[in-house]
Amino acid sequence: MSKKLFVGNIDWGTTQEELTALFSEYGAIEDCAILKDRETGRSRGFGFVTFTNDADGDNAVSKINGYELKGRALVVNEARPQEERKPKRY
């Protein structure tokens, strides 16, 4: 079973490759993504990392939460399911 982690407070200059390299030290990764703004293409400062193994994901949370990367302390925890959004009314 895989475990998806939320990673927040990511420096805007951090690449997906750098984030993958950091997390892959703690186990096999299925997917890694830093979310970007649709209009500007700039990082939104958060992303998700999915581990193939629950235990590796738990270990990464305990080791990387608070880890300083490029001068910013990362916030790492288990991702929650996305809430259903109501359509915007104009």
C-alpha cells in the first residue's frame, strides 16, 4: 500500500528533482510533484510525495518534517483527501 505525503513551505526555487532526491533517501518513491500556478508557472510552495511503502512514508515524515531546505523548514505530514469544492459563482 502506498502513502501520500503533503510537503509544505517549499522554497520557490526548489526543483522536483531536488525534492525527489531528498525523499528517496528514505525509501522507494512512486511519484513526486511540486504544484505550480496555472497562469505564471511559478511554484505554489507545496507539493506531494508518494511512497510505495507505508513504513517508508512514516519514516520520512518523522525525519524530514522541520528539515531545513534552502533556508526554509519543510512541513511534512500525511496527505488528506481533497475536499470537494463548490463551483465559483460570479
